[in-house]
Amino acid sequence: MAGEIFGKTKGGEIVSRLTLERGNFRVQVLDYGGIITTIETPDRQGRLANIVLGLDSVEGYETVSPHFGALAGRYANRIASGRFTLDGTAYELPINNPPNTLHGGVNGFAKRLFRIEAADAQRVVLMRRSPDGEEGFPGNLDLEVVYSLPEDGVLRIDYRAFTDKPTVLNLTNHSYFNLAGEGSGDVMGHVVEIAADAYTPTDAGQIPTGEIRSVEGTPFDFRKATAVGQRIRQDDPQIVLAKGYDHNFVLRNAGGGLRPAASCLEPSSGRRLDIATTQPAVQLYTGNNLDGTLVGPSKRTYRSGDGVCFETQGFPDAPNHPDFPSTVLRSGAPFVSTTTFRFSVA
């Protein structure tokens, strides 16, 4: 299964879209950026809708996309000042989120074409070699990403990577969810729960300060199900800096296997999302930088708060924080992680 032609890059490369289906659950993935363009799932009345934000052209994903549905890497989230030191060697990365590097740089994995290694109706395997020095990162990195539907309503993403020299690596999927349906408005009524007792506060550049702070008594306490919009306008310095939520939550029981990370319920449709991961953290992002200039497949504009992201990940800027869980990858041992997205109705 080679998929359908979605378009061409500005360099003339053909971009394919692959469709995975199980029952009435459908997911569409591009071989460009590993981008998830569609997750179609029913509401409590059985009505189907796409519940992820996206764009309708390759050009849009190349030029203006804020990582809609994309594979973020080599290093998801931010690296302070685009610099880190590994084994005594200093590395400099392109600055694309001044003054920092975000999601792997100017041409991170979200803007790269992957090879379709295998594909059928319920599984696609994408592979790519990221050469030594790409976007400033050391080591030839061989990456495999598997999207599969192991059960009706479940999307599983498995990541596996090898390097031939020490490097840093942080991979995530950057889907923006709106469980009421793509283009249906804001997600302030979505009810979220996160399995985290702490988060990592940031400075004005949204780089972690190094502190791991309790969520107790803060707008970041999602230990009990809470609407996204309930505390998003509180006069909390962290909320003000990010213009909403854009923060890394420290998941409980890190180092274990696949375990609960977050859940999200949209009351009017009844759609529910449960996320599990092997990663130590999840970034909650409420689409704060959407400004009405982007138009989705629904032909509706996207504004601040119109989507919510749950980016399972290693800690932001971990290469510059030795107390954070390590994101160093060395030759001889693979990077392996799994995240599952389970959709149901309540």
C-alpha cells in the first residue's frame, strides 16, 4: 500500500498520505514529517468527525504549520540558546524560536520526507536516516516510527532509533486535538486530567528554570479532572508568560512501562481521549500562538485555544540540566518509546 498522492514539496518530492482503518476509526498519516492529518472517530450519537487540526496542502505544512500533527525531532520542545555540551564537545543548533531552538530546528523532522518501509490497512512503518550534523546534532541517526491501530479506537505510535555516536534525542507527536471536531471552536470546555504531581516552570523564554515544582495550589493541578479554561486566565506568572498552558508535566512512576499520562473529555460530544506513554513527561499546550491566520480543512480559521496538545516527551532542555532525566542516546543501545491514544465515548 503506497497511499494516495497528497501533493509535492517545493523541491518536487511526491508526498503520500496513508489511511489506516479499523471499524469506524480512521487515521491518515503523511510520509512528510510523519504528519497525522486526520483522526476520525464517532461521538456518542455515532457521528464521525475529524478531531485533529491540520492543513489541506503540502505547501501549508512546509511553510506555515505550527507542527500540526507532526513528528517533532531531533529534539522536541526547546533547547536554550540553541546550545548544549555533550562529552566535553559543544554543539550549536539553528535558532528558530528566538533565542532558542524548538522541535529540532529550522528543518527538523516535521519538514523531512520519510521512507515508507511497510504499510497495510492498520499499520504503517516510516523510516529515515538523519545524517551526522543535520541541524547541528551529532551522529548518524536511524529512525523508525510505527503508526498502528491495535484495537478499534486506539492509535499506537512506536519510536525506535539508533545512533553511531553520542547524541541527544527527544521525539513526540504534535497533534492538536479538538474532540468536538476540527474547526469547531475553542477547547476551553475540554475536561483534562494529568497523572502528574509536579511540573517544570520556565523563564521568559519558556526554558525550564531547573526547578521541579508541585502543582498543589496552582493552575497546573490537573490531578482531578478540570476544564482547560477554568484557570487559564488566572493571574499566575507562568500562565501569563506562556499566554496559556505550554508546560512540561512530570509524570508519576517514570521509568516504568506504558502507563497513564493524561485524559481529555469533551462533554457535548462525549468523545474521550486517554493517553498512555513510556516517556517521563507530557507537554500540555493550548494552541496559544494560533492567531486566526491559518485555515483548516473545515475552511474555518484557527484561533488561540482552538486545540490542545499532549506531547509525550523527555524534559525540555534536558541536555543543559543534568538533574533532569537524561535524553542522551549512545551507540549500541536503541532509543525506544511508545505512546497510545485511546478514543472512546462517555
